[in-house]
Amino acid sequence: MKTVGIVGILIFLGIIIQIILGHVAANGFYKSSVIPIHIIIGILGLILIGYETFYALKSNKNYIKILNVIALILVIIQVGIGLSMIESEAEILTIMHQANAYILFILLAGIGYLTFKGSRSVE
């Protein structure tokens, strides 16, 4: 398996873990210990998405390029909203953060499926 395939799997597993940790923190369970872990995984996810997007830009499939750039932009927004939540407990930030997480989950699942399907049709 290529490095980018492993990165894609890590990203998808990471978003699942992030959604779970986010719900745990939002419900107040272990909030002080969960939030730093959530932040670190989020920043690592941003780096991984950046790597995957850089690699996707070399693809000959325009839809993969576009979807990866959209994913990168949404992750940057997600990290920004999350960091804003440290300073403010505005409920709208929480709602936006949760909604964006689910959008990212669906988008990343779609990218993974299309990438996997595309790699299999070549062989």
C-alpha cells in the first residue's frame, strides 16, 4: 500500500476518533483531558490532509483535486472554529464545529471511495 493510502486511512480513522472525542468533550465528560488530545489530533489531521491534497494535485483526475482542496479548506475552517471555541463558549461555534465535522466525514468517505475505486479500475 502506498504512503498516501495509509495517510487516507489515518485521516478517516482520525475523523471518527475526533467526532467521538468531540461528543465526549461537548457532554462534559473528561473535558479537561479530552480537549488537548482533540486539539493535537486535529492539528495532525490538518497536516495529513495537507499532505494528501498535495499528492492529489498531481492526480490526472480533476474531481479528486477539487474534492481534496475542498477538504483542506474545510479542515482549516474546522481547526479555526475549534481554536475559537477555546476563547468563547458561544453555542453557534459548537454547532458549526459539529456540523462541519459531519460534512468532513461524508466528504472524506467519498474521497476515499472514489480514490479506492479509481485505483482498482487501473489494475
